[in-house]
Amino acid sequence: MDTTLRSQNDAVWAADLSARLRALQTSFADDASDQRQRYLSEELDQALQEVAPSDRAARLRSLAERFPVWDGAAAVVAAPPPADDSPEELVRKLAALAPELSDPGRSALSRQLAAAGFEIRSSSAPAARPSTDVGGIPPELQKRLGIEPGQALDGTRVLRLIAALSEFMVTLDHLAWSVWKNLAPQSIVRREGGAAGDFRKIAAPYLLGDTEVSTAQISLVVDKTRQLIAGLLAAIGSTGETFARQYLARFSPVEIKAAADAEAGFFLGPEQKCWRRYLALFNETSGVAIEQEISKIVAKYTESLITGAGSGSRASK
């Protein structure tokens, strides 16, 4: 491949990944630092799986240029091993560098080694292999996905699908409730407090069979987030029409004339009164005021859909 084209591909890959890493950092700003590092390491690890081993060093160097400080793990991965090193020598060097790496960095390297076929076992206890036996397929899942009775699920792919859907749910759950908190801080629609309302904290215990976390509890958390996202999306479609109707009514000639006729001013003619009323209304309108009005419409419509307090069109009037 041409050197210039290769450099362009590296730059595009690095720009895209750095944007995703910054988005993750922003989305989980309220989380503990070790949690954020874990999410970033997982995102980096997943991105590297799609890159040929011969291209990884160049792409990581391009990515590192976009961050003034980079994790030690990246430095280890980015440094290509000398061609004359034996596998035993590479293992010895990696073990010597282990104390300098952060926990997320070591975890990322462990996953890469495991993905390459190197089994990682703890010295204190044998590693437990996850079961791929998913049992019978629930009827509701058969119906929703169109699975015929008697068909068997691929256990490994089930786990991979759970991982992908969990990442999707965690990101949307955090983002949707953060947006709602800023949009309607006084709303009666609220997320469940504590660990009971945090999908990330109850999903793992549920999958591991913890009887303290029920299916109904998982469904409640997921359903509340689903309702919020659906409400926000539905509100987008009606907000423009509602705001336009209110704006046009406020500045309509009939409305301005009625308000002008009610004003005092014996020496002012009708046109002067109307013009003065129009200027007063215009001066009350600003970018901040419009933004607040739109936010109020979106919040009111969304809340009405979630609580069932009437149709969205009635609630927005």
C-alpha cells in the first residue's frame, strides 16, 4: 500500500477512535476513574481487534499524537518487538514491564493474549470457564426473533450478543437520564435511586443468579429507560409545530392589536400602539428565552407520554 495512503488511513482511524474515547469519557464523567479506564480500555481493545497486527503500531502512534498523556499499556502495544526476539524472550520482557502497568492496562493485554489463544489462569485458583448452556428458549424470545421451536441457540454468540446489548443499554441509559436531568430537573419522572436503578450494577448479579435481583427489577429499569428515550424522540417530532403555533399566536396581528387597544395612550394612534406592542414582544424574545421555551415543550410532552397524563398534543398546549 502507498505510504501516503497508509498514513491517511491511520489518521482517519485514530481520529474516529479518539472521538469515541472522548465521548465515552464525557458520558461517564460521573463514574469512578477506574470504571472510566475500564470502558476506555475495552473500547481500545475492541478497535485493535479490527486492525491487522502489522498496522497496529503505526495506528497507535497516530492515536497517541491526539492525547498528550497515554497509558502505559498503549506504549507497550505500540512498541513493535524486535524481529529476532523469541517467544520466550517476549514473555520475559512483558513480565518485567507488568509492575509498571495500570490494572486496566494489564486487563487489556490479558484479553488480547486470551483472544490470541494464550490461556490466562490465576495462580490462586483455576479459571472457571463460562457455561454456554443457555437452556430452553423462552416463548417470548422465540416470538420476537422468529425462532422456530426446537432450534438451539449458539451459547457463545448469546454471550457476545449480551455483551453488545449491555454496552448499548449502559450508554443510552446514562446519556438519556443525564439529558433528562438537565432538561427537566423538577420533573416527577425520575430514575430509581441507588443501585436498584443502575443497570450496570444489577445486570451482573442477575446474570450470575443472585436471588436479590429479580427479572421484574431488571425489566423495570430497562422499561423506564425505554419510555424516557421513546418520549424524548416523540417530543422532537411535535416540538417544532407546537413552538411555531405559540410563536405565531404571540406575534399575530390580531393578538398585537388586542393588546395595543388595551393599553393607555390617548395621544397615540392605533398603528403607533401596535408598533410599540410589537417592539415590546420582540425585546422579550432572545436565544435563551427560545431555548428555554423549547426545552419546556419537550419536557412537558415527554412527561405526559410517560405518566399518561393525556395526549402529547393536549399537554403541549
